[in-house]
Amino acid sequence: MSSQPAGPEIERLIQLLARLPGLGPRSARRAALRLIKKRETLLLPLASALAAAGAAIKVCAQCGNIDTRDPCSVCADPRRDRTLVCVVEDVSDLWALERAGVLGGLYHVLGGTLSPLEGIGPKDLNLENLIGRAQAPEVKEVLLALNATVEGQTTAHYIMDRLHGLDVKISKLAHGVPVGGELDYLDEGTLAAAIRARQPF
Amino acid sequence: MSSQPAGPEIERLIQLLARLPGLGPRSARRAALRLIKKRETLLLPLASALAAAGAAIKVCAQCGNIDTRDPCSVCADPRRDRTLVCVVEDVSDLWALERAGVLGGLYHVLGGTLSPLEGIGPKDLNLENLIGRAQAPEVKEVLLALNATVEGQTTAHYIMDRLHGLDVKISKLAHGVPVGGELDYLDEGTLAAAIRARQPF
């Protein structure tokens, strides 16, 4: 009796699916079964979508975004405001801000945060490139949209120090009550920030 | 500004990943990013694992199990007890029972449960085949390991009626407290069943 009564191809598929974020061993098995049952409409299309994405993905040399072209669709878009560069930790943050659809500027993806404990220093991030971009005459503002975590804020302070003396405005995201958020569920730090930054009604 | 600032290949990948059980739109984006970042070690291997599984999967003509060979590895295993046929709803149930590793017999995968509301009748399940198997002289016991849901138990009763008069023992799984389960979290039906079926200590 084997613990997985299926062929090696299916076991391999389950092992790889289990490495996706959000899928554990059990949900990877469920996902594999769904794929197998929907061979024509899901399994084979996903196989070719993966192969196509694997062949097409490029990292934007200017901003570090992931796209199927370089420069990426954001950097290549002539309607974008080239005076504003928004610094984010990861491509997922860029995607999140694009879904909000209000930035209108360009991005700069660091690829992580400074973390001495994990041995991640300035040279491991897409940082020198940012200093260069911030010196370009068309850039007027650098918005540090890093996560409100210790690592994110440490990295933001480091970048602020590095950009010190350059002729750019440095800004950060506002703290406050999330839209739709209930006060009762918010932490004290967020509430304090929202009170300090209160606005006329 | 697009809501998804990435190429069509990446958007297609996200759409397909979002159709896997356990992944919603947000986690599909996270999964796509992980895949893209681990192109060599995850994305390309997963693409070929899907293609390989897609080419290799077969449904066992005897029991309905999914494997890369027909008859499946369970049916083909000479060490299996051919007198016992365990009826399950789905291949995932077969996998779960195999992980427990105590059955030792053969399986029969119905491919669902009877559901008049959803228009699923006996002919939509792998049922006639089961009646045939139960008549084979070597089969002594049919274990109905269907889910303890209304649909599962309705289907079990239907199968019991159909097997009535054949020279096979029909059994079902025991009800009781799950191993490691806390009484406080169990429903009254399970507790009542565990009390009725109590065992000498």
C-alpha cells in the first residue's frame, strides 16, 4: 500500500502545486484532482499558459516591474506622470496600487526590504538604480510606498537618507482608518495616526 | 492605467490559477508572482509536470480510480485483498483512505452521489459496474465508505437496495469521535453515535 496511489506524474504535479503560496499538501491534492478532471479546459490550458508566461516574462530594466516587455507597460505608457516615482517593495504592491488606479506616476520595485538578520543589505535590493533615477531632472517627487512594517519603515528611512540633498520631494503614504474599516477592530497605532492626521469635515 | 499592469500571458496565467480550488483572485496573483520569480525551479517544472500528467492520466476501467495506468496501481497490486470492495464517492476519498493505509482491499469510485435536485441519477454514476463487480464470486464484502452527508447516505441506501439479494456482506464505516477530537467541538449526532457504539475499555 503506497501513501499516494497514483502514478509518478500525478505525485510530481501535487508536489509542485504544494509549493504555491496558499496551497498546502491537502489543497495541492485537491487542486491536482480538479486539474486532472478538467483536463481539456484547465490542465492543458494551464500548462501552455505557464510555458507562454515562462517564455515571455521580462524584468523592466528601469523600474524592476515584471511584465512581458521591457520597458514595462507602466514605464512605456506615455500618459504616465514622469515626475513621480513610487517606491514599492514588491511587484505585488505595484499591482495592488495599480488596481487602486490613482497613482498615475511611475514605479520603482526594490525587490524586498533591508534585513540585517536575513543578510539582506542595500546591494541586494534594486536601490542604486533608484538613486540614479531620483537624480534625473524630470523626477520631482519620490513616494515611499513601503509596507508599514518595521522592515518597510527601516528601508524607507535608509532611502530617505540616501536621497538627502537631492532636489526631489520625498513623501510617504498617509496612515489612517482603512475605507470600510471598523474602529473597534483597528489597533491603537492606526487610531492614533488617524486622530493626529484628522481632516476638516 | 490598467487594473493589471502586466502582459496578457501573465493575466491569462492568473485567470487559470484562480480556478484552482483554494485559490481566489488575490492568492492566484500571489501564486503567479511566485511562479514568475521562480521560473527555473517552479514555473517551468510545473508546466512540464502538467503536460506530463495530462498525457499520462487514465481512468481505471475496473474501479474508476485515476492513475497513469489502467488497471490502476491498486487494482493491479497482487497483494490486495480481492474479497473486499470499498465504495467511495470520489478519487480524493480513495486517496484519503490510502493515506490511512489500513484497507488492503480494492476500491470502487462512484464519481459523485445521487442528487435529484442537481439531476444526478444512478446512470450518471459508476454504479452498474459496481453491481457487476459485487456479483463476482471472489467478492465477499462491499464497504460503503460514502461521506456522512445526506447525499452520501442516500446513495449508500440506494446501493444497499441494489445489492440486496446478492451473496455479499455490506458494511459501512463506524461513526464516533475522531482520533484527537475534543468532545466540546463535536456535534450532538456524532456524540450520540459514539455513545451508542461504545466499546469495553
